[in-house]
Amino acid sequence: NSFNNLLSQQVGTLIENLERNVAHLKIPILICGDLNSCPRSAAHTLVIKGRVDRKHEELVNTPEELIKHLKLSHKLLPL
């Protein structure tokens, strides 16, 4: 649904900013919060696993026009 897409977009924006502004410092990054998401959500999966599949159940019915703006992977290494 559009709420989950918004959450995924917000998490993607957070990760983009972390990659751009702090990743080069090579310091641990701690993200605290529940992200208003359950452990199987696209937003949570993106943070924890470093990527979320375009075919994730929350994204599969999302129009391509919206998907192309979502960040679906990152290079920050989870612990």
C-alpha cells in the first residue's frame, strides 16, 4: 500500500544520506527505532539485509513509476 511505499522511500532517503555523509568515515552507525515496520516489511528488510527485492510482497503491486524512485539496496554493512 502507499503507506508502506512511503516508509520504504523514507528509509531509502535515510540510507542515501548516511551513505553520502558518514559511510566514508568508517564508523559504526546505529539506527534506533521500529521504523513503524514489522521485521518482514520492505523497509526493515532494506535496513537489515542491505537490499530488498523488487518482488517483495509490499512492492509487487507498486506502479513502476513509484518503484524507480525507491532505493532498494545500500552499501552500509549491517552488523
